[in-house]
Amino acid sequence: MSKSMTVQELKSLIGGQDSYALVDVRERGEFNQAQIFGATSLPRRELEFQLSRLVPVNGTLLVLCDDDGRRAALAANTVERMGYTNVTTLEGGLDTWSAAGHELVEGTNTPSKDFGEKVLVQQDVPEIEPVELYARIQRGERLTILDCRTPEEFQRSTIPGSHSVPGGELALRITDIMLEQVGPVIVHCAGRTRSIIGTRVLNRMGLTEVVGLKNGTMGWLLAGYELQERATLESLPVPSKEGLAAAEEFASRLAAEDGVEYMSVDRLQELLVRRQEETLYLVDVRGAGEYEAGHIPGSAWIPGGQAVQRTDEVVAVRNSTVVLVCDGRVRATVTASWYRQMGLLNVYVLDGGVTAWQERGLALEKDSYDQPPAGLDAATALTSFVAPVRLRDMMDSADLPLIIDLETSRDFGRGHLPGARWVPRGWLEIRIGEYAASKESPIVLTCKDGVNSVLAGAALRDLGYTQVSVLEGGVSAWQADGLPLEVGLTGVDGEPNDVVMLSIGDRARMEYYLTWEEALGRKYESG
């Protein structure tokens, strides 16, 4: 049985040096609206899939929170069955936290975005307004425009004339880029944070004609300009000797100025042996192709720019050890420099990276092994499955069961079984009585592939429901059999708040988001 923690106890824990993880099990849309600063968002429907990556040591102090304590208590039961031995919940949830006068913040990846605004203010990062950039482009000025988002984001849409150079690659690639490109450099992302960070990296390298595009592609759209869609992605060339030398010199200077420490292969091996007892995040910050070609066993792939953008998703256990890896020193050192500035002190760079690992005769792996969700095999053994065609026949007869879809409201709206009701996995045990008052009611659970339905079915059986089945293969199998889906939010009670609504293309949402993000930096203006 899990314990509970008072608001004051959590406040003391956050301000101390102990190792712990604070995990918010509400839906991501709820988390985006209000959260405790520094908490990691992991909806209950993702616990069996993701928690072992975020909190790899089962004995870690794991604090679960929600709005009022009900879903956190259910989640605690789940993670204890997964083998976690030091689980506690926030007594009364965020409602009690807020009532005690403690601050709640909003947004996604808020710690990183708050830090980005701090960098903008305190390190005087130069910016250019979209109107000025547009005018310079129209005048035919020779400019180098760099999109520092992920390649996938770049390919969807970008500022006209941009080149894709993800943020973690800027220091390594800029010397060679400037041999081919000319003119001032403009760095941009979708909003603010990654362009601020990327611009500051290049400024620290000594490039003086580098500015960030204020508010990125969102600001560009709000100014009335069009984005280039379906941009062509060019592969990044191998750095030249001159480019690599400049980047390595910069990395050495960063390490000295920001206190970045290097770790030997031998030392990393010692830490890997103790991974079951001591939390270690081994993060490969190279490009996707490099990671797929071969990486240190057990390392996670999060490219450098994204690792800085999403620190709360990368390092869930506070005061834990992080080892960053690239092919040598440059990209891992730049990422580690930012982590150090953000207050993550137990951060190291593997000296020589993957290259040094190989030189020691140690093997790399090419395929990342995705463990099956915790408890899936045991739940599957007790699950009653119904094939799509059989369920269709049941729906055409008087034996109509209650069909519950466990996916997000966005996925539900894109297509669900006719007549299905939408109940998020995190709310299932709490709300099931609204739809099935009798424990003998026939219920069919479905999701995109049937996996989460199996886990949810086990939870309903624990409540005493005796006629729970799972749609075999989920909605995907239903579609594959050519069976019809309903589209829209029929079957949804009330206004869903489980997903984060995208801002791009929605003027009001873009304006709100950018205003919120910029406001994060105001507290640093008088510092």
C-alpha cells in the first residue's frame, strides 16, 4: 500500500538534495494547463510503457500527483505491481498544493522554456523581428537562415530559404556552413526557446552576425507571411578538418568555462554495472542515422537540441547522474554546458564518445530493444479477446456490449468504433460506474492496437467486472478488416482536456503561447 506525502513534505523535498522523481499522472492537456514546476508528465495510460525509462531504479522515491489524489492512488497501485518499492502520492493533489499558496505553472517543457527566457534576458541574445527579416529577404540580401528544429518539423514547413541544421549540430557544422553560405546568420525554431539557445551557442563561438528570429515560424505567420511547406531535407555533410578543429576548440573552452567534466570508458562501465541500484541516464545526442548505425548498449537517443528543450522528459529523477555521448566531444559538451547552466550538476560527457567505446573493443548495438509494457504477459493470459468481425456481429444483434475507447480524444475523434464511449485510461476505474452500473455488464475495451486495453481490462477485473473483453488488435485490426469507423467526438461527455492543442495555424493559440513564453523571462529582467 503506497504512502502519502503532505504539501510541506513535498516542498521540502523539492528544495533539498535527495534523489526523487515527481511524476504527474494526469493527461497531458491537464498538465499543460497547470503543474508543479519541475514535475514530469506521464499520463497513467503510459506508465507501463515509459516509467522504467524515466525512473529506471525501482527503489527511487517516486512521488505521484494529480488534481485531487484519486488518479494518483490508482497509479500508485499500478507502479507498485510493476515492482517500485518507494511510492508515495501527494496528499490532496494539486488542489491542496494550490490551496496552500504554492505556485502552479502552465505549459509543456516549462523548465527548459523558462531557462531559455532567462538566457535571452541575462545573456543579451540578439533577435530580429519577422517584419525586418521579410524586408531583408525581399531586398535580396544574402542571408543564411538556419532552422534548428528537428528534420521532421523542418520538412513540414519552414521559413522560406531556410536550411535544416538541428540545434545540437550547430557548433559542429557552422564553420563549414559559413564556407558555403554567406551573409548574416538567422536562427529560428517554431517559437522561442531553441532559437535563443542556438543563437547563443553561435555567439559564444565568436560569430557576431548571428541573430535569432523572434517568435520563429509562429511569429512569421502572425506577421502575415507564408511558410514554405514540404521543404527538401538536405543531409548534413561530414565536418571538414577545419570545421572539426574549430568545434573542438569551442567545446574545450565551454568545458572550462561551464565546468563540464569528462568521463572515461572505464568509469562509464562501472556505472553501467550499478544501473539497477543507482540512476544513470545515458543519452546519445547524435543524429538519428548515426544512432541507428550503432550506439552504446542501453543508451537512449535524444538529439542535443531536443535534450535541452525537453529536460523534464529526459531527466525525471532529480539529482541523478547523466552521461552524454556523441562521436567525440563536441555535441555532448555543448549539451552538457547547457545542462550545467540549468542546474543539473551531475552531468558528464563520455570522453571520445562512441569512437572511444569502439576503440576499447566494446560492441555497439544497432537496434534499440523496446521492452514490452510491464505486466502485459500476465494480463494477456487472463484476457478474453473478441475478433473484429465477431464484435461487428454482436453490434448488429441484441447482444450489444458497452464499447469503451481508451485512446486520447484526438485519436478518438479521428476514428472510433460506432457507438463507442470515450473514457481515458486514467479515469477508467473512477468513471466506469457511470456507464456500467452492474459488475456483470458486458464490456469491450479498445485502443489503437489492443495493448493498453489488455492492461485496462486487468484493472476492471480487479474491480469485480466479470464480462470484460478486449478487441483483438484494436482499432487498427478493425480497420484492416474493412469495418467502418465513426469520426468526431460523439461518445465524449463534456469538453475533453486530455491533449495539448497545437498552436501552429491557430492565431489565438499562437498569440497566447508566445505571450506566455515571453512572460517567463520578466522575472529575470531586473536581476
